[in-house]
Amino acid sequence: MENTPIQVPTVAEMISRGETPEILFWVGCAGSFDDRARKITKAIVRILHKCEVKFAVLGAEESCTGDPAKRAGNEFLFQMQAMQNIQVLNGYEVKRIVTGCPHCFNTLKNEYPELGGNYEVIHHTQLLQELIDSGKLRIEDSSAFKGKRITFHDPCYLGRANDVYEAPRSALQQLDAELVEMRKCKKNGLCCGAGGAQMFKEAEKGDKEVNVERTEQAMETKPNIIATGCPFCNTMMTDGIKHLEKESEVQVKDIAELIAEAQDLL
């Protein structure tokens, strides 16, 4: 499946054919340009195809949501980026957006409305839960995960910022694996260290990197897999595993990848 080409229409192409997408997939900067995050994007796309969801992307018309600029304190740049995106989204009369990134999710959902961008915005784990609940997404055989221990790291902008805790866990419970919680999870979760534009700056002086601290907490659960729902968290937890030299023992994977794997889509 890995080398099978994936056809993803842009909104412009779909509209030119007289069709309207049910959902716009907001790919995000990481999902577009980061090699590791692209694998998550592909997993989401393959699941959407499998479930016959009518979706499209903006393609070259999609720009950064402005989240890093805003978190770094550049409100002017954020508003410029946001207004550009809102003009495009409103021009296509977009109603519903799914994101692969909690940062995009939070910004589009909570910060675009005051600038004139009002959309129903959901995270990809919420869409997975919807597809499972509606019966469109069925996992026939997840025996590959039998006996595995999975711990889920709550992304800050999904969990504490937007109270989305059940959707990712609901998706993971479809797998034939044991879901083990870290001692700091849900509302007490610890940041991976990448939020607030920290991903793009050098670490400040201290005794330990935040991502190493968080990875050590994950390792306490003796997991085979650390599940994430954010490309930034994925990078930070992967780096944490490398720092602890545990790459041969523990994998870091997005929930979409795990579900796609169970469906034999990857």
C-alpha cells in the first residue's frame, strides 16, 4: 500500500467539477513539509478514502495558520496570515475543517472567529471517533497490536486547551492493545516542550529538556508504543526516545497511523 499513489483533490478542482467537499482537510505546515509528519498526513488521507469521506485540501492556497507567529508574540504577522486564509476559506464557503495538528485546530477554532472566520473545526481524532461511531470505520483485525502496551500523550492544544480527551482514547480502544495512562495525563498532562513556538528556538538553561522529562514519564508505563495526536509532540517524544536510546524498544506513532496500520492501509 505504501507506494500506491494517493489522489487528493483541491477544493478548486472539486468546485470546478460542480462538487462540494463535505470536509476540508487542513494539512498544516508540519503535515506538508516535515518528512515524518507527512506519514501522518498520508495515514489520515488513506482513512478518509477508505471511509469514502468526500474531502479536499486547499493545496498551494493553504498558508500557515499563524499559530507560531502569535505564540511568539507577533500579533501583526498572525493577523496578516489569518486574514489571508480566511479570505480563501470564505471564498470557497468552507463549513467544516479537520486538522492533523492541534495547533492548527486551536487557532482555526478559537482565534479565527474574531477575524471573520467561522467554521466547524475538528481534530482528526474526533473525526476518527465519528467514523467509528457511525460504523463507517470498522477495524476487522487488529491482532498485530495484541499484547502491546500503548500510552497516549495528550497534546496541550487538544487536551487542556480544548478539553478533547475521549476521542483519541476511544480510537485507541479499537485496537487489540492495552491502553496504559501516564501518571500525568489528561488535565494534569505535561507539555512535550514544543508548544508556544518553543519548537523553533533553542532551549533555555536548565537541568533537563522538557521532552526528556515527558518521555521518562511515558517510559514508566513500560510501553511498546507512545501514541501522539500532534506532529510537534511526535517529534519531541521521538527525540526523547532517541535521547534515552530506546528506539529498538519503543515506537512513537500518531493515532491515525495506528488505525491505518490496523486497517492494512499503510
